[in-house]
Amino acid sequence: MRVLVVDANATSRHALERTLQSAGCAVRCAASGPEVELLLTRATEQGERFDTALIDLSVPAELLAQGPPIPTVGLRSIRGAGTAAQLGGEYALFLRKPIEEHQLLDAIASLLRTADAAPSTAA
């Protein structure tokens, strides 16, 4: 499974990367919008895509709009403003930091089950 992690906080980004890699995921990380754009462009050029993305709410999720739809988990700190309903829109799920390993892996599994169950729009 290919996962894109977007978080401006290096400590959080590296912790997520280690957790996902230990679960067998191929992980690419970005700290900013320009880095996200570069990773998405490279993936598209190589005919690859991300299965899911984990995005800290401090980074705009609209950055993912340039490529194919990616199931997205919004990440926020405990002190982050807003509820999942208020923050809505671009995110399929929300997790609060710090994130326990089982919460992270359960959330991704849930997203992928939902994506697999969705009817295909391809002709």
C-alpha cells in the first residue's frame, strides 16, 4: 500500500512514516504544499498513485485535487480547532494526535475497505 504523509511537523511526520513502514506500507512524506505537488507529479509520471493520504490540517487538502481522488485522513492536534463535522469536506476520516499505532492502521484499513466497496466510475 502506498501512503502519502503530509505534516509540517518533522517529529510527527517521521513517527507516522516509521509506523506505516513497519506495517509494510510504501511511504512518501512531504512537509509543504510544493513538496506534495512534486510527489504527486512524480507518481503520475511513473504511472503510480497513492492508496491513501494522511494530512495534517495545517496543510491544505486541496493540494490533492490535481491528481486522482485519494481517500484522505485529516490529522489534528488535541488543541486543534473544530470538529470533524465543522472541518469536513476533503477528509474521509479524522484522527487526533498523538495517534496510537492501532488507531492509524485501523483508520487506513477502514478507508481502503470503503474505497474497495464503492462502485467504480470507470467505463
